[in-house]
Amino acid sequence: MEWADAHGVFTWVQAPVFRPRNTQLRKSVYRRNAVAYTREMVKRYREYVSVLTWSLSNEAVPSDTKYLDILTTAQIKATKALDPQGLVSADYAAAPNDDKQQPAYRKLDILGINEYFGWYPGQLGSTTKMSDMRQYLDFLNRPYPRQAMFITEFGAESNRHGSADEMGTYEFQTNFFAAQLNILRDLPYMNGIFAWALRDYWVRPQWTGGNPDPTPPFSRKGLFEVDGSPKPAAALIEREFKSTPPLKR
């Protein structure tokens, strides 16, 4: 965080509320813990000017909207009490089959979208084709006209050289990023995009991440290897970053 402050890099700071399901959200103790985590996050990091937003949850998957709305409302209240001017957000898993828009998200300042069109197939193959992404994002923008929208995750695994048509190769990852950027950079309502992730990282045993030839326990969606050496896609993202003005009107 100190490095980010010194170098003018915004940070997206998120409470450890990962994929809460309705069975969890219904429990008051779970909601109390989530609010406590949120409060602790703001207290710990509010002194840093690099904080762009307080993200309240990541990829909630409730079967109805009631309890997510209750939790999000409580988190927003706790956040604003500690940082009245702070922007609140949540990261939403892109799901074209989910036509039940969350009322909780309409209370946010920012909506982050984790999307893997062209990598993960999604429910009933709904995210198999990258060509379907623009139509979906246009659809998602309509019920959230007040929220600033960001792509908070997009990417593909890579752990070897090979054909650009073979999922899991460096060449596929590079082409994947290029194709995604060709769509995302021209969306008028998109305020920013995050390539996921910066570096490969440990997830869990048996992790595949959609890679047909995985190397568990690591996620290989990084632009850099575990040892910090760059993958070919890193140069592509670097060029895109350097060609983007700091502020876009």
C-alpha cells in the first residue's frame, strides 16, 4: 500500500467475503462476521490515498436477493461511518443466465465484473463464446446506470508454449488478452479493466482453472510466473497500459 501511494497506483481493496452462498448469508453470525471484516478493512487501510474503492464481496452466488441485500446494506453503513467519502463496490461474476439483477448492487458506487468469456464455459455454455461478451455487458449496464463499471477479472491460464489454439499455452493467453482488449477498450461505459492476475499464485490441490494440462496447486492466469519472470502476454498488457491516457474523458 505504501508503494502504491508513492507511485500513484490505485488499489481495489476487498474484504475477505468470497463467494457467499445463500445458506451462509441467511445466518446472522455470518453476516456479523462479514461486517466485522469490512469494518476492520476500512480501519486498517483508510490512511492510504491509493485506495480507489472498498470492495464488499467477491462473486456472491445467492439463490435469492434478500439476504445479500441485507448484508450489503450493513456493510455500506459500516464503511460510510468510517469513511464517508469512500467509494463502495462489489465484484460480480458475469453470468448471462442470471437475469435476476441484484438490488444490493444498485446501492454501490462501483460494480466490478469478473468475466471469462472465451475461457470458462459458464452455466449451459453461456460464456463459451467471446463474441457474446459485448452484448452481455451492454445488457448488464442497463440495470446499473448509476454505477461506475469495471472489469475486475479477465484472463486465461498459461504454463507452456504451444499452439495459439490450445488452451493453456502462452500463445493462447496472449491472443486471448488481445481479443478481449479489442472489445473492452471501446466500451463507453467501462471505467477500467484488470487483467487477472499479475503473477501466478497458489490456490489449492487439484486446481485446474480450466487448463487442460494444469499444474496444481497453482493458478497460472498470471502475467508473470511464480518466480517473477514475465510471460509473453506481459508485454502486450504493458503496451496497452502505456498507450492508455491516465484520465479518459
